[in-house]
Amino acid sequence: MDKANVNDFRRWKREGQPFATLTAYDAPSARMCAAAEIPLILVGDSVSNVVLGYDDTRPVTMDEMIHHTKAVRRGAPQTFVVGDLPFMSYQVSPEEAVVNAGRFVKECRVDAVKLEGGSAVVPAIERIVAAGIPVMGHLGLLPQTAAMQQGGMRVQGTDAEAAITLVAEAKALVAAGIFAVVLECIPQELAKIITAEIPVPTIGIGAGPDCDGQILVLHDMLGIESGYQPRFVRRYAEIEDAMVAAMRSYARDVQERGFPNEKESFHMPDEELSRFGEKRGIRETGGTRDGGTNSE
Ligand code: KIV
């Protein structure tokens, strides 16, 4: 598959062709996304809680995001990669926002950056876009500030006034120059209207089936997550169960001396084994041989 670009996402919107996107945080998962022909990978700040073990997305730093995004780029050199600007990397000033967006491009070769918020982040978006870096917006539930400003992780835009505000904010982000916007946890009726009324693709997570694209957190959809699961997550596999079962089998094999076996071990050549024994003044005996050599 050819690498997608911002024009492809717009074309898919115009053609009514929905597209699936995913988060990834390291090289192997990025490589698997590429193998599955996922056209866009978001290195989400959800790495903070999903991978780094923090309670929410706020603690992850710009340096940590760079570290993970570099790994994703190495794993998927031919995929459109979006770097997620972490909490407090773009709120202080548009200048700081563009410096951090620029770090993602220069150090990780991302294709775009994402940031959360409505009209408050318009100056930052304008500054980053003016520097030539594509920006993805993020409206609805805003995980970086949800606990402080949105009453926790809950559906947004459920009353008429809030819905009107969200439509206006989506249009303000478009005017500022975004190429796409994530709509998180909003009623599907509202997502449908925003999708119809803006020219850039909407990418939904908990926003119903009418968005131009969808995104899921990789570990949620693969079932590598035993904690709370939002209702919008569909689990396509139970990888955590499979991994724990594999670890148990390995531990049992080791305890029963079933691992490693003959094929998984190496031997000294007979001659060296006897010389070794002579040097130690005892007769060394080898194990069962299958003709394997040390270099295999
Ligand atoms: O960080 C993240 O994983 C995200 C997605 C929920 C869109 O922002």
C-alpha cells in the first residue's frame, strides 16, 4: 500500500470511503499496523496510561513522546504517523507549541501532530500550520483536561447548547487549518452533523458510525487491557489472555525441565569436551547429540 497523505484522507471523505486508524506506541505494533494496511497511526498520549502505567494521559512528557514516536517511525517507515502533543506542550504559548510540533517532525519524521481543544488552541494551531506542519484537532471528550474541566471521562455535547458549541469549535479549528479532527465520546447525531458540515475528515472514537474514519486504542481492541473498558471499544482479540497463557506454559516447561530441549541447546565438539575434562582433571560427559553445531 502506498503511504497515505492529507489529500488521501480528504478524498476518502469526499468519496464516502470510511477508513480505520489505530494508536501504536512501539516498533513492533507499528509494524503490525503497517502489515494490516492501517493508513494512519497515532502515537497517542494514551501511551501514558496504556503503556507507561500512569493513571491518565497527563504525566507523559514531550521527551517520552519523542522516544515512543521514534520507535513507531522505525517500525512503520511508510505509514502516515501523527505525534500527539502531550499536556502542557502547547498550552503555554503558540511559540512553545510550534517548537514541540517541530521536534516531532525533526526528531521522529512524523507527518502531522495532534492537540486537544477548541477555540483556546486556535492560535497554537495557526502557528503550527504556518510552519508547514499538518495539525489534527481533537474535540468532545478531552482526556488531558476531562478530570478537571469535563466532570470526568463522560460523553460530551449531549445538550443542545453544548452541541452548538462543538459545531462552532469544529468550524473554528477548520478555519485555523486542521486537516482532520478526532471526535471523542459525543452523540452520534452530533458527530453526523459535524461530519457533514466541515470539509475535513472526522475520525471518531465513541462518536458513532457516521464519522469519516474511526480510531481505537490498539491495546483496547486487541484485549491487552484488563482495566476499565469504555463501551465504545470493540475487542477484536483477547491477546492479554493468550500472552498470560503462553507465560504460564513457559514457566511450567521450565519447572518440569521441558525447556530448553535438545534442539534448543548447543554442544561442545567431543574433542574439546575431552580436552576440557583433561584440563579440569575429570572426565566430562556430553549430553544427547543430534549432530547440531554451536553456530546453529
Ligand atoms: O491518545 C490517544 O490515544 C487519543 C485517541 C483516543 C484518539 O488521543
